[in-house]
Amino acid sequence: MKKRLHRAAWAGLILGSAALPALAQQAASPLPRDRLNLSATASVEVTRDTLGVVFSTTKDGNNAAAVQLALKQALDAALAEAKKIAKPGQVEVQTGNFSMYPRYGSKNGQTYINGWQGSAELMVEGKNIGAISELTGRIGTMSIARVGYSLSKEAREQQESAVVAQAIAQFKARAAEYAKQFGFSAYEIGEVSVNTQDAAPMPMAAPALRMKAAGASMDEALPVEAGKATVSVSVNGSVVMKR
């Protein structure tokens, strides 16, 4: 039994010794001397095609149940109006934050609850900007808290293929030009990464719109000016210059 163990150990040593020169050779192998690191970027401006509006309301009172009911009624009325234009892929409607919290007072050094406050939100987003804009003029139980325009995933992907082609062509053109300037006649592409940059939504403050009267609908629809978003693609990598 001991002889077998000794033989196995010697065999392992022999194999390990044989592998050492190969590993050392790999570790000592230098990177190509004529390597050149490059980057190229291409971009295009696209009109934002998605409008998002957040409606909100706040209620206040001495009775928690009454405040909650007032919030629910305001939200239900706004939701019923928003559902009239809801359509998959065009206008999406969903409720947002709904919260209740106590209001505190103090008397004779003692803290006590002297009322309740609450808030509710309704979020509407979609590519039918005209319908959403008109909706803001019909909702009277909630006010506009936030507005933002963004670029839809479909619109971004539609532009990306063309921008990727431009960035890659620019990368190749730079590789050929720089190789020529360094005295080389050709190049070989090494490692390359292609990165796309998402267009961030454009936040906007709630516009100041005139009100007919408290609790009534707005006089005018939301002004629509979507603006532009930038779709960018960058190509980063290295090339090995050849003579």
C-alpha cells in the first residue's frame, strides 16, 4: 500500500514539473507590441415619444376614516376618467402612493394626535401624448404633481441599429488611419465592446394651469413639448497593427 502511494506522489511531481515550463512560458508571453487602444462614439437625437404625468391630492381632517374616504373618492374619480383613454401600448394607468399619517399636537407637555393627513397618487404614461394632455384638463379631483417625457424602448431600439453601425464604421476608420500614420499597412481587431446608452427621461415641474374654481376641471390641457433625447453608442477596444 505504501509503495503505491509513493509511486502516485512521484507521478504527480513529474507531471507538475513537466507543466511548469509551459506555464512559465505562458506567463512570460508578452502582449503584442503594436497594440493600439481605440474608442469611437456615434449618436442621434430623437423626439421623445412617451409622456408621463403623476396626479396627486392631499386631504386633512380630524377623523382618519373620513380622510381616507375623501382620498379614495378623489382617486376613484380621477381613475375613472383616466381609464377612458387607457389602451395597452398607448396609455398605461396605475395608482401610485396612498398614505395616511397622524398629525401631532402638544398640550401641557404631552404629545397627542390632533388630526390626520393623507395623500394619493395616480400615474398615467403612454405614447398617445395628445390624449394624455387632454386628460389633464378633465381631472378635477387631483392636481398635477410631476410631468416627464421619455423615449420608449421601441423607439430607442429602432434607432440603435443604425447608430451601432455608425460607431463601428468610425472605429474601423480610425483604426485604419492611425495604423497608417504609425507606418503600418493593415490592422487586426482584438477585443472590442459595444455599449449603448439609455436616454434618461426628461423631468419637468408641474405646469401652472389656471383653475376654474376649487374642485373644478382645468381650463386648458397640458402644454405639449416633448423635446429631444439622445441615443448614443460607444465602441471601445484594441487593434494590433500589421506591417
